[in-house]
Amino acid sequence: MDENIANPVRLAPERSRGHNKKRKTDQGLETDRGPQADQNDRSHPKMRIGVYARELSVAQMGTPTEAAEKAAKYGLAFVPMLCCWQERNSTARRNSKDLKAYAEAFTAAGVEPWIWGYPWAGRENEFLAATEASIESMAGLCRGVILDPELGYQFKSSSEMRARLGAVSLVAGTINLLNESMGLGVTSYGGAHVQARFPWEEFRAGFGSPQFYTAERPDMALGLARWGELYTDLIPSIPAYGPNSGLALDAYLRLIGDRVPATSALRGFIAWSWPQMGPVEWSTLARWSRVEQGAR
């Protein structure tokens, strides 16, 4: 997610393949949970629909109560809220004063509050400190963490060793921050097949959320095939802006669903992002929230 773009906008590599369980290991807590399925319909869980929030404010989302009412009305299962943004030479906590209020409102409305962050190789300790502080500020209400490694972990931005070791450290450290009610996800480039200089195996944990905002059929199929090698559970990140939003969004989600490999299950979608959501996007996501997981 490129923060500089106005309208676009988550160790244990092998062992984390989306089995929706958490267990103790010799490296601490390990989780493969994604957003929870409907507890009243365990045999036929519905799609887990989320919308990313970058700025928690009345201007962007309404009051906490208003945001929660909208999320519940349109069938959202979870809302990932930005907690940390890193660049090569900086670490910034985000929304630290507002996370608790929105988390309380979402929880009261039956919507899971999650957090997400954009990390940079070599700054893992700062990222983990910011993430831990954000979880603590939510007073036990945080239900999961999504890591969004992109430019900062490309080998062209850092040495390959630093990127790989940093990814292992980041995932392991994040897992150790989670309790039994929390999950983990990883989102990054949808075109994983053309991003060879990236520590994909080291970020193989929890559910996978390939970002597809403008991808077309061939690249989407190849990208999903690679993501399917890494993650059992997929919750793709999809656009609330650009040519594939609005009236085109439903067909775009079907296009993604049709290309999810047999090695993985389609568990839902996460839209980027709240300010770009209009009536058509909200209605489209509401319809998909009633579709069974894995459906094409």
C-alpha cells in the first residue's frame, strides 16, 4: 500500500499455512487464524469481509459509533486499522489516541477490530514496539495483526540477508505479541510471480492477502498461483477506487475468486480503503458477506 498514492489504499514459514489454530512452539505462540468465522454457522462460514482504515477520524470515517454502525450494517467481519508506518529512516505510530475508541465501538457492534502496519527491513524492533503499544492501548480488544511488507523488504531496498533475517524476526516477534483470541495475516504484492527478490518464504504465516487493485487476468492467475503455494487461506485485498471499483467491483471479485488455486481457500476480501468506499462498494461487499467461504 503506497501511502503517497491518494486513492489506493500483513515465524515460522512452512508451519504457518492457515489452519485457523494457534499452538505453542519452542519459539513461542504460533497462529494461523484469520478473521473468525460466524460462530452461529460453523458448518457454512460466510466470507470474511473487511475494509482497511488508515486514518481514524470523524472526517474520514465518522465517529466511532457511526463507523461501527456502518460496518455492521454492511456485513463487515473486521476492520484493520493502521498502527505503524515505517520508511527507511523513520518509524511513526498512527492513530494511537483513537484506536481504543474505535475498537470499543466495533466490538460493541460485533465487528472485529484489527490493526495493520507497514514495516521496513532493519527497523523490526521499532515496529514491534509500536505494534505492542497499539495492542495494549486497545485494552484487550485487538483481534489480530496484518503485516504489510512491500518496498522495505525488496532486496533492492535492503540486502537480501537483512531482508530475510528481518522478515523472520518480524513474524516471530509479531506472533509472540498475540494471545489466544488474536490472528495474523500478511498482505503484499499480488504479482508475487514477478517479485522474486523478496522474502516470500519468510513471510509465510497466517492468512495471505494478495493485493489486486488493477491486475488483469493473466497476471492475476499467475500471482494467485504463487500465493497459493504459500498460504492455505486467502483474503485478497481489493480496490474501492479506480477502474475495478464501483459497478465493476462485483465482476472483479468474481474474477479473483475464479482464479484462486485449488491449494487454497478463498476466505473473504479486504477493501482499500474506507474513505474511497461509496454506496456501490458498500452494497457489493454486503452481498459478498453472505456468500459461503470458498465459493467461486
